[in-house]
Amino acid sequence: LTVRLFNVLDSSTINIIRKVIYSITVVTGDTQYAGTDTNIFLTVYGVNGSTEEMLLPKNGDRFERDQEDT
């Protein structure tokens, strides 16, 4: 598990009371060609805005068919 903290866009306009750590899980199906070797990006949206687009690291055999990667 890799944890990275990202700045909220334009954080000076909102009041950040506490940091929240999210755990992202990518689940791939069990059908032919369900996995991917391409880049996967994530954007987190909330009432106070959104993060920048983040590249999820592809280490080893992550995001392959019939897997659950956190």
C-alpha cells in the first residue's frame, strides 16, 4: 500500500480542518481482456473542489484480470 498526500486546488480559499487519507481499490473483472497495462488516472471530487489528476502507480502486475489492487 502506497499513501501519497496531494494538495487541494486553491487551498487558500477553503478551510482545511483535518487531512483525510483515502484508500483506493481498483477491481478488474474476470472476463477476457479485463486487465490493463495502460495508465490509470484518478480525480477526487468533493463539495470544496477536486484534486488534480493523479496517476495510480502500476507496480508489477497491478490492474490485471480478476484482481483487487489497493
